[in-house]
Amino acid sequence: MNKLISLTSVALAGLMSLAVQANQAAQLDVENPFVREMPPVAPATGAFMTLINSSDQPIAVVRADSDAAKTVELHTHIHDNGVMRMREIPEISVPAMGQTELKPGGLHVMLIGPTRALKAGDLVDIKLIMQDGSEKMIQAPVRKIMGMGQMQGGGHGMGHHRH
Ligand SMILES: [Cu+2]
């Protein structure tokens, strides 16, 4: 009887360690991804989405990659004496059981040096890499953004420092 109990607890411990090892990418949902359509001459564009964390631990996206751009960076916008500027950041974190929105004028994935024209309706493959090294592939449709977003978009890429 004692042996049976100890075997059961070993099995349970095994299951629990599996649960702990569940990778971050599997626990991160991406909703409503899109890439902003830019004129073909634009040096860069942005990708936006909502990141939803269904786990009880914070998840951080530490890198992004795409075959649609030479360089992909994680960016935020900061207000600098009334001027909105973009700045590269080391990670985009998503709180436990929470969500983080990437949107025009805020956090975004920067696609620098598009490798092809990105027109409304095109699909862009983007890979998000988590803190634990796990990866999530998403497909973001290219969309035209009107109004305020478009005006902000006009400055997107300007003042950007290439590495
Ligand atoms: Cu940017």
C-alpha cells in the first residue's frame, strides 16, 4: 500500500514538473495582429497585436523576427518634450493572466527595411521569441490605417537610429 502511494506521488510529481515546463509560447495567445501599410519607399513599418497570457507567470517577448524585414526590433513610443519618439526596448512583458496591447503610438514590433512591398491584404509572418527561448509564429495581415494613426504613421521611422 505504501509502495502504491509513493508510486502515485512520483507520477504526480512528474506531471507537475511537466506543467512547470510548459513553454511560454504555448501560454501566450495573439489576437488581432496586423501590419501597417506604408508607401513602398518607407524605411520601416510597425506590427501591432494583443498579447494574452493565460498562465499564472509573467511572460516576456524578448525578440521578434520576420522574413519581411531586414531588421526586426521591439519598440515603444516615448514623449520627449511633446515630440513622440520611438525607442528600442529589450522586452515586451505580459502580466500573469493579463494582456498587453501593441498599438499605433504605443508598443510595437518594428519592421525595418522591408524586403518586399507590404500592401493591404498581404500576410506577414512574424516570429515572437519568449524569455524561455520558445517561439510563436503568427501571420499578420497588412492593413491601411486611417485618421490619427495615419498621421502618427507619417513620422514612423523618422529619427530612427539603425544599428
Ligand atoms: Cu518603431
